Amino acid sequence: MSSTPPSPSRQSRSDQWHAVTASFLGWTLDAFDFFVVVFLVDTLALHFHVTKSAVVWTMTATLAMRPVGAIVFGLLADRYGRRKPLMANVVFFSVVELLCGFAPNYTVFLILRTIYGIGMGGEWGVGASLAMESAPARWRGFMSGIVQSGYSIGYLLAAIAARFVLPAWGWRAMFWVGGAPALLAFYIRFRVRESEAWKQHRAPTVGAILRTASGHWRIFLYLVLLMTLMMFLSHGTQDLYPDFLKSARGFDSKVVAYLVILFNVGAVVGAILFGHLSESFGRRRSMILALLLCLTMIPAWTFGGSLMTLAIGAFVMQAGVQGAWGIIPAHLNELSPDAVRGLMPGFAYQLGILVAAPVNNVVYALRKPLGYPWALAAFEIANIAILMTVITLGSERKGKSFSRHESVELKM
């Protein structure tokens, strides 16, 4: 490692850590704000005097607006830099989350959750591009895993809040706590430097960004397909699993909450581990290895006859699921053209979740002809097989240089 001090055009180790930390915290807090509603479906339905399906619809509205946020904040990030759009995004989704706690009726709540979707959709693409452009190439996979693990940690924190904040202070406090991330904007303002890679590849106009993106439509469509299948993987193994544990295995809500916390710990471990392994084995091989781990865990994950077996199956299953996901920030940013790195990965990510939105309806419908265990298992076996094929037929650019200057390595 060179002992030469970084030039003004190079980031120090501290600068790199601050960029990755800001991206990780942004995604963690954004995920927390989304998953709060998952634990309040019954409570909100009772309070607003609506059906549970109406509350679930607010989550659908959030997801539907995420591509809009990816476009808006992605274009801003490619035109004006990563820092300012990320600060604006964090303040935006935090303020809207805070306002959700003051919603006087269902209509206002639905409008606020729809608007929140714009903020949620914009955070990942901007934050991931900032982190991946700041991290040294040799640590990009490891940092990718850290950034993506923020999703699971946000889910875990929401579960903890539902266990302790909700009983003590009520449902409104859950959203008020979600307003705290606005403080992250101050951290970004004073600690995070602008991406050097963006400065070198800055597009002169929004039109130039759009022309560059349209000129790479083939890789964009591939990324959307990849993200759709990855969303089938994550949401198909996470969203209905608590209901499966309650209705098919008879566990009470408290046990289910602890199992959710447990499998999210496994998800964090998997994201970081496989992200790091991808530096040695390559992005695609590491993703396929993580998916093979998922396949081996399906019998324990759905057909386990005891709480211990199901717990182990869920822990390792999510280690594999999020292990594959932990590689995604690095993989998508490496495959994207330099001038649209703020737009293309995030937009593909959010379009993938939009296309995959019916996954829970499909799996739930399969419950009747197949039974709950086989509905979960059969869907994911088929999805994983297709996903491995798509990954194998794709390409990768591991270690791609984002900047004309060599990065200073992070001190591990």
C-alpha cells in the first residue's frame, strides 16, 4: 500500500468509509420506514376503519412509485452529483414518514405512503453509485454486501420497533421514529465527499444522460430481467413466511417475531460473506453459489418438523438469498455505463420490483392446490433454476475502473 498522501483528486480512507457508511445508513433507514407498515396492518385497519386489504394496498402504492423516484433522483445524481440528491432524498422520505404518524384518516395515509414511494425508490440507486464509486475495486464486493445488508437490518429494526415501541407508545410513534433519518443529511453534508468518478464522467445535460441510457437498452433490459427474478427470490421467501409460520405451523406472533429477527441476522451475514467472496470467485459464480445454498435449505425451510429445524432453515435460506443480493450493488454498477450510473442501476432495480409485485398473490394462490409448504418451495425452486440460467448467460465486469485515478485502499 502506498504511503503517499492522497492528492486532491483522490479520496482518503476516511472519505471512502464515510461514503459507504452514508449509503448503508440511507438504505437501512429507508427499509425501516417501509417495513413499519408490515407490522401495523391489523392496527391501521382497525384505527382507520378499513379492511386489511386496504392497508396492504398502501404498500402496493409505495412499490408502484419507486420507479418514479429512481428516475427523478437518478437523473439528478448523474447531472448534479451524488451528495446533494442523496441528502434531498433522505430528508424527503424522512419528512413524509414523520407525517404518516399524523395522518388523520386513511385517505391522507394512502397519499403519504404513495409519495413516500418516490423517496424509497430514489435512495438505492444514488446511494449504491456513491458507495461503489468511492470503494476501492478490490473491496467493492465486500462493501457491496455491507450496503445491501442495510435492507435486512432495516427489516430487523422494524421488527424490534414492533416488539417494543408499538406496545409502549402506539402506532403513531413507529412513524415518528422513522422521521429521525433526516439527521443523516447533516452527516452527508459535512462528512461525505463528492464522487470523483462522477466528476470525470459528468454528463453536460439531462438529454445527454437519456441518450446514453437509450443507447444501452440491451444491458438495461437484461438488468430489469435479473432484478425481477431477484425480487421473486427475496419477496417470495420473506413476505409470506411469517404468515406461513403462523397458519401452517401454528406459532404465535411473539415466536414469529423472533424468527424474523433471526433470519434477518442470517441475511446480513450472507450479504457480507458472499459480497466478499465475489472478489475471489467472480460476481456470477458467487451468486450461483448462494442460490445453490438456497436450494439445499428448501426442505428445512418449508418442511421442517420442529421449530429448531425451521429456524435453521430460515437462517441459512436468507443467508443464501441475501448472499446473492449482496453482490448486486457492485454487479449492477459495474455493468452500467459511466455517465448513467446514478440512473440505470436504480431504475432497473425498481422496475424489477414493480414487475415482481404480484409474487405474493401467486404464491398465496398456489397454497390451495399444493399446500402452503409446497407453494413456497415449488415457486422458489422454479425461480432459482431460471435465475441461475439468466446469471450464467449474462456477463460481468468485476473490478471495472470507475475513475481514472487509482483509489486508496480501505484499511480493514
